[in-house]
Amino acid sequence: MTLDCLCGDIRITVSDRPDFVHACNCTLCAKTGARWSYFHPDQVQVTGSTKGYRRTDKNRPAAEVHSCTNCGATTHFVLTESAIAAHGNTMMGVNMLLAEPADLAGVELRYPDGRNWQGAGEFGYVREAETL
Ligand SMILES: [Zn+2]
């Protein structure tokens, strides 16, 4: 499936539909305006000019969030070097709000309670999952 930012400069192609989308309430997800699905980097192709941002209120941020340099829409995130050193370059996130809704029909929308997650172990959910 293919996703576009607001202005169309960024095109993201993922090789498979996701099993689920996270509508997370943590500060990063809320303030970047993103609903993430997670993929192996080999599954994702991003074209166009994006700008990366790493939050500065964490000593070792795990994610670098990218946005379109033209329209500013949040597009994806990649792992930082420290996260890759710890876990390998095994994951990236794509903002599913950039997808055509019809492309996500039947996918589960989950509501993790990222705001109250302690950084390790299982996280809770704010409410029941929905089907998109
Ligand atoms: Zn754009």
C-alpha cells in the first residue's frame, strides 16, 4: 500500500498491510499527530525530502521522527543509533493517518496507554480496540 503526505511530496510504500495501528496517547505520538504501524525497514520505501527530529527531553531517544520539509506532516520514524545498537535496525514506524482509509479497512485500531508506560514491559490499553 502507498501513503502520501498532505502536499504529496512524500510517498511511502509498504510491502504489506499492517495487522494493527496504534493510536497511542504518549507525548510523542500525541504531539507529532501520528498513528503508527510498525514495519521492518526492508518493508518500507520513503521518497521525498523529510526532516528528522529527536526529542531533547530524553537522554537516549529511541526514535527519530520525520516530517515533510514542505507541508510539515509527520510521515515516519526510524530508530536512533543507540536504539539500533541495543535492538538492531529491526523496526520503523509509518504514520497511518497518511493512508487512504479504504486501504486500512479491517485493520485493528488499538489504544495503548503509552503516557503511563514505564519504558519496559507490557503497556496497558486505554480502551477496547476497534476495527477500521
Ligand atoms: Zn508534504
